[in-house]
Amino acid sequence: MTDREAERHAKATVIRKAPQKFAHCNGCFSIVSRRYLDKATFRICPNCHHYRFDEGPSATQIVLDAVDAALCSDNVPTWD
């Protein structure tokens, strides 16, 4: 496992423990910390600058599905 894969796995594990603390960006499908969004002057994604997020119970399931896919896959695609 490369350093990048290990870091991704560690982040996925943290998110999996508390998925309600994260939102799902509708622009780039990133998982964004709600704490970041609450502190931001403008609620925009730090990756793509989109302003719409899935939040609430449905978002929690989306976040869990994404994290489970990342934890189960040995070959997770990246945007490099």
C-alpha cells in the first residue's frame, strides 16, 4: 500500500466512524467536513467551488456508501 492509499484509507476510516459530520458535494462528489462548511463565509466546496451539498439522512447514506467503496477497493480511481 502506497502512502497515498494509506492516507486515503485512514481518512475513510475517520469518516466511517462519524458520517453525520460530513456532507456530499453535488459538483465533484467530494466528501466535505460540515465543520468546514459551518466556518466558511460562503458554503462552497474547497475542491470545485460548487455550492450545493447533500445533507441530512440521505447524505449520511451517500457518504457511507462512498467510504465503504473506498475501504473495500484495492484500486480506487483518482483524479490525477
